[in-house]
Amino acid sequence: MKTVTVSASKTYDIVIGSGVLKNVGQSIQALGRAEKVCIVSDSTVYPLYGEALRSDLEKAGFEVEVFVFPAGEASKIGETFLALLNFLAEKKLTRSDLIVALGGGVVGDLAGFAAASFLRGIRFVQVPTTLLAAVDSSVGGKTAIDLPAGKNLAGAFCQPSLVLCDTDTLLSLPGDIFRDGCAEVIKYGVLYDPKLFSHLEEKGLSFDREAVITRCVELKRDVVAQDEFDTGLRMKLNLGHTIGHGVEAMSCFSLSHGKAVAIGIAMIARATAKFGMLSGPDCRRILAVLDAFGLPTHTEYEADALYAYTLSDKKRAGSTVKLIVPRTIGQCDILPVPVEELKNWIQAGL
Ligand code: NAD
Ligand code: GLY
């Protein structure tokens, strides 16, 4: 079992390993003050892990409430958010009480935003059960819901009080959803860590889960410590996301986030290589590792349409788009590109 400590506006531990969920009650007790805990989960995850979590929390002396919503991105919306706030009010949670988010990124983002908003902020604990949530969304305090105008358009920066990542929960993940998280893991290798990248090349899908999740979380911890509010360095975590979000939106979200990010990483690698800023061999290694993990590296969408969707991304600043471009395996730059040039990059990446 490993513990990584994040030092941002709040200091908190991320505990990673097999069997972490067996001690949830004690771990949450150690946070102090709370009498009530509200478990927030989805209709797939709660039946798998919810009752064991509930009984462990009750054994530790907490009064437990449970809020479960239908699984999937379609639930990460204002209606579910308001229903959760009303539920917390009805159950009379106070500012010293806690939310426990049990699930993937959808549960974590929604429950985190509710925690940030209810009574102007109560504490929450992330219990990620997807690989994506373990390596990315449960860490760093970005919480959000989707609006009809786009994904993650309403939210708050709000750090959790604790993250408990039980690697055993990943065993029940469908392979396809596990692979979505692998796109984010590959992203960390390309961004910061040649050794992690080589481990992924060597081991493929049978990589060492505890070690790899811990490494990704350490890398994210370092970024969040330097740029919690996403004004500079943290933008690098969007490698593959600028074009990826365009592909994801064009598919009307029928393509998963992980697969869209994989396509985005592949396209930016091809374009950067074509413009002479990434070597051919490094570009081929990036494409090969995505392929080895069963992730897509091409899209059938055309450059014009993709350009229009990519431009609607909220990370655009005025007339410039900041692209994250790989320079070697383990090092990427933030490259401001005039909006008019973005289409050339997309074309070069196809
Ligand atoms: P998800 O939460 O929808 O989970 C995917 C599916 O897997 C769901 O159907 C869920 O019920 C199921 N599932 C979860 N854990 C399971 C388990 N252990 N066994 C079996 N099934 C399980 O999706 P996700 O990929 O985890 O997260 C995607 C979301 O995360 C998006 O909304 C994205 O915007 C958000 N996100 C947020 C951040 C951030 O920093 N806050 C970062 C990246 C992504
Ligand atoms: N997932 C990107 C970030 O946390 O900044």
C-alpha cells in the first residue's frame, strides 16, 4: 500500500493499494468531527461496493445516508446536482459532515461539486473505482457538471480531504473502460516520465497497477502543488485533450473520453512530428503504445468540422489556442497557436 500526500490549498493523503476499502471507516474517522456521512454513487458501482462501505462506516459509528443516481455521463447534469443538494438538506447534513464519492469520474466530479456548494462547502472523500478516476479525476480538486452548452462548464476547484483508491475495485471494470483510463496513464508517460512510458511499452495491459497509479498520482501531485488553479503548468495535463474534446463532441459523446484523448494524443504527436518538433521514432513509439493498449489513433472526421468543434473548447484564450506538444518522450511544451493555424495542426494530425 502506498500513500502520496498532496500539498495544495488543503493537504491530504491519497492511499493506493489492494484492500484499502476494508479500512474506510477508520480512515474517515481519523478526519474527525463528522457524525453523518452521505455516500454518493452510481447505479453500477453502488451494488458492487456500496453496502460493504456502508456497513464499515456504520461500524465506525457514522450515521450513513446513500444517494445513488443512474450510471453514465448523462447524469452529470444540473438536475442530478440539485437533487443531491436537496437530499443533503433533507437529511440535515451539517458543515462538519462528509460526502464520500464512490465511483468513477462522473460520481467524483458531481459529488465534489455538491460538496463545494452545499452550505458553502463541506468536506468530501474520493473513492475512485475506475482507472481514470484513480490517476486523474479524484486528485487535484477539479469538480464539475455538464451544461447543455458543453462539458464541465459549471464547477469549482475544491480539494478532497482524502482519496482512498482500492486497486481491487478495478478488477470489476469492463476491459473497455479500463483501457479508457490507460489513455490518461500513457499521457503521464509522454508528458513527464520516460521510465513510466517504457514500463507501459514493456508490460502492456498487465502493468503493475499499484506502482503505475502511484506514479501518475505523484506526477499530478507535483503539478497541482505548483498550479492548483490551472493558470499555467497544469494546462499540460490537457495533452491530447484539445483535439480530443473536439472528436468527443463531434461523436455526440458516443466515443468515450479516454478514446477521444487517445486520438488527440496520436494526432498531436503526428502533427508535431510533421512540423519537425518531435522525432519520427518518438512519434512512432507514442502511436505504437496507444495501439498496444487497444486505443484508437485515427478519426474519420474531417479537418474542417473538427476545427469548428475544437474551437468551442473552453480552454481557448482569445485568439490563441494553447496546444500541448510532445518534444520527446517525457517532455512536452505549451505552444500558443493562433486560432487560424489550428486547422493546419488538425490537418497534419489526421
Ligand atoms: P464514469 O464515472 O462514467 O465510469 C465509467 C463507467 O464505469 C460507469 O458506467 C460506471 O458505473 C462504471 N464503473 C465505475 N467503476 C466501476 C467498477 N469498479 N466496476 C465496474 N464498473 C464500474 O467515467 P470515468 O471514465 O471514470 O470518468 C469520466 C468523467 O471524469 C468525465 O465526466 C470527465 O469529465 C471526468 N474527468 C474529470 C477530471 C477531473 O480532474 N475532475 C479529469 C478527467 C476526467
Ligand atoms: N484533468 C486535468 C486536470 O486535473 O487539470
